[in-house]
Amino acid sequence: MADLDSIEIKDFDTIVVGSGLAGLTAAYHASRNGSVAIITKSQLDISNSYYAQGGIAVVTEKDDSFESHIQDTLEAGRGLCDLDAVKILVEEGQDCVYELIRLGMQFDQEDGKFFLGLEGGHSHRRILHAGGDATGKGLTSFMLKKVKEQKNIIPFEYTTVVSLLVENQICTGVQAFDFVSGKNILFRSRATIIATGGLSRIYDRSTNPHTATGDGIALAWHAGAKLADIEFIQFHPSALYLPGEDAFLISEAVRGEGAWLLNQQGERFMQNIHPLAELAPRDVVAYEIYNQLQLHHSDFVYLSLKHLDPDLIKKRFSTIYNTLLKFDIDLTRDLLPVSPAAHYQVGGIQTDLYGETNIEGLFACGEVASTGVMGANRLASNSLLECLVFGKRAAEKANSGKYCSSGITPVNRIRVDQENEDNFLEIKNQIAALMSKKAGIVRSADRLTEAIEELNSIKNQLPEIIDEYNLLKIKHIADICTLICESALIRTESRGGHIREDFPLEDPALCAHLVQQIGQPYKFQKVRN
């Protein structure tokens, strides 16, 4: 155990871990009732939220309704959405968006009215955008500006949380490591909010930034928090496929404006699969693309916009258009090679309707959380809305809490050994290839069992007590991947973002949340209908 006299200690009313839209929203609202620390392992503006091209789904028109948005969400979620959580998302989401507009957030307009996009699974045009295909950047930058205006919010960049401090089932803060100074720091607080985003970088092909490796899930798991539904991983159907290049997201809004998916023979293939064709829910589109790849022995299908107005496309998708020009691809004239890429963590740390976990004083919001709104498959553009609604709810509950602790939880000092960095990258890439091959879009008992065995072999090579950051990252990633594979093995059905070729149908008996907790047997929990 470390000598606490040599570790820096900082006290705040609320700690927020992560600086995406959920974390910034939580920090902003928490600052109304005390001091707030935002801890992020890179810069404040590096997050999944920042890179989100899609918009934010919210009811704004008279011909749309809360009931319609709720129903679309439930249908996309394949029976696993909790109705009370979805109602909160949709109804309070409208208030949250209008509050942002009152604060000065500007969404795209045409002729004095909001320009509303259409995306997969939605029955109405209800997607607000900012800067065309740069909504995440616009929203996150706006909230970051608001956060920086609050003098009682202190950011800690290039600082990573390595453990949660929990005693007697109460979270008293976090242990963090400052990459710049090399110091271990204990942050003590009344409430801790995890908003670390997703984990899709555990796969080979991902639309996420390199920081999205599931840190928050691992921290919460080891602290004793419950996880729910983490077998459900959403693969975005249309990520640019170029050998040797990272997967670049081609927003679902492109298909919302009428783009077609074509197979290697130039045929549209979604029309016979789903009434909404290219605008079917993401799990349906991704799975059918997967089938086309197998059928034609190809690595990609095509996305075509050649039949659409080029001037409208250039204006509407300026970020995508200009990015593709760097690869000598013209969005308006050329066929775009695309294939699915890991995009969104559907399950996560299980919370109540205020973002609180089963550990008192520990909250989660945003992609890292399982609030009950996403079910087995996230409805497009509900994620930014969830960040606003449940980021605010978590902060308000944290502000009202009377959490307290005595003393300081003993900690192990963490250090960084540069010699382990290459080892970490090698094993991380090994795990990513393993997950893509054996726990990707389509799964089977044999492949999942093999994956678990290989992951356990990796973990068995690690020391029992880990005090080095790169080795800790290996353990965390291997633990997360093991949990995903174990839950995917347990769920013997196909539903939403979890497809088993050996169990191709939904099983009504398994229409329940799969909950895991360290040291406890898994259990299925009834959906709140």
C-alpha cells in the first residue's frame, strides 16, 4: 500500500470522470451546488460526443409526438427498453434541448425553422443538426464553453482514473494518475459521476477515438457496480472501408437524405429486407451488410449518392465531403466503399432513473451507463439526448445527496514504465483482432468459448498485484472483453445488436436484462414495461 503522506489529496463536492457531452452536462449542473473536478485522460475536447456526425433526436414539430418517438425507441430496442426511462428521455429531452437553445446553442435552420433530418428507425423527421454533419462538435464545444465559464469547475487533463475509492458500499472518490507530473492523486468527493463514454476501440474496426477502451466499465466492475446488457454492441452499418485507414463514419443522415446501399453487383439489397430499406434500424442494416459480404466474398458494399442533388449534399454533409476528398473520393459522384464498424456500447453500468448505481454516491451517465433507454439496439441520434437528460439527472441527484465517508481507502501507487507501452499496444491489437473475429456482428458458442479461453490466457500472464499503468490497461481491456463474451454466451438468442448464428431467433423467455456483478452469479432482470 502507498504512503498516503506522499500522495496528493484534493477535495471536491462532485467528481466527473470524462469530458464528453454527458460529462460536461453533469459538471455544468453539478456546479450549481459546489465545486466540481472534471478528470479526463486526454484533452477536454476528445470524446465520442465531439466526433458525432449524427444529430440529436427530439420532438419539435406539431405533426410529431412524444408517443411516436417513444414507440420508435421501443421498436429499435427489441423489447429490452424500460418504458419509464424512455418516457423520461423523450419528454425531458425536449426541455433539455430548449434550455440549450435559450442559453445560445444554435441548431441548423431553413427559412426560420429547424432543419430536421431523418435517420434509421425514426417514423418522423425529428433530428436536429448543428453545422450539418458536425452536431457532436457543436454541442460539445457549446457545453465546454459553458463549463469553462463556471469558476468552480476545475479541469484535470491528461489525468486518468485508475480506481474508484469505495468503502462500505459508498464511493468516496477516485485514485488518479497525472501523466504530466507522474503523480498519484486522490480526489475525494460526496459524489462521483462516471461519464467515460464507450468501448468500441476494443474492436479492429471502430468509429470511436483511440481513447474509447471502456475504462469506466472496468473501474465500476472492480468496484462492485452492476453491469447490464453489455453483450449488445452496435455496429454502425456505413463506415468507410479503405485498407490501411481507420474506419471513418459516414453518418446515417446520409441514408436519411436518400443514399442507397449497393452490393458488389450494383444492386440495392435492403428493399427486400425491411420496409424502411436503407433506413431500417442499425442492427438490421449491419447484419444484412454482413450477409452481403459473406455472399460476395467481399470486404465492403457501396453507398451511392449519385442520384441526389450534389449541391444539397455538399452543403448538408460538408465535413464528410471534405474529408473524403482527401482520399480522392467525391461524395456526390463516386461509389463509397463501406462496411460495418464497432460504434456504440448499448449496455453498461446499470443505473436507476437518476443515474445512480448500486454503490451509494457513484453515478454513471452517457454511453457508459445502462439507464434502460437503449434496450438491445440504440435508436439513431438518441445518444446525445441521453447525455443531456441523464447527465442533468445524475448531477441533480448527486447535488441532493448526503454522502459521507470516514478515513481514506488504502491504495496501490500506480507508475508508468515506458518499456511496457509496446507490449500494451501489441496485446491490445491482439485482443481487438480476437474480438472482431469471435465476438463481432455474428457470434457462436464455439467462437465465444475460444475467445474467453484466449482472454483468460492473457490475464494469467499478468502479475497478481498490478502497479504499472500499461499492465493495468491490459487487464481492464481483457476483463471487459471477457465480460462481453460471457454475457454473449449466456444470451442464447439473437436480439438487436447481439446475433448468434447458433440461436438465430429471439427467445421470449430471454426478454430481460442480463445483469453481472463481480463475485456474484449472473441474473436476468425483468424489463420495466
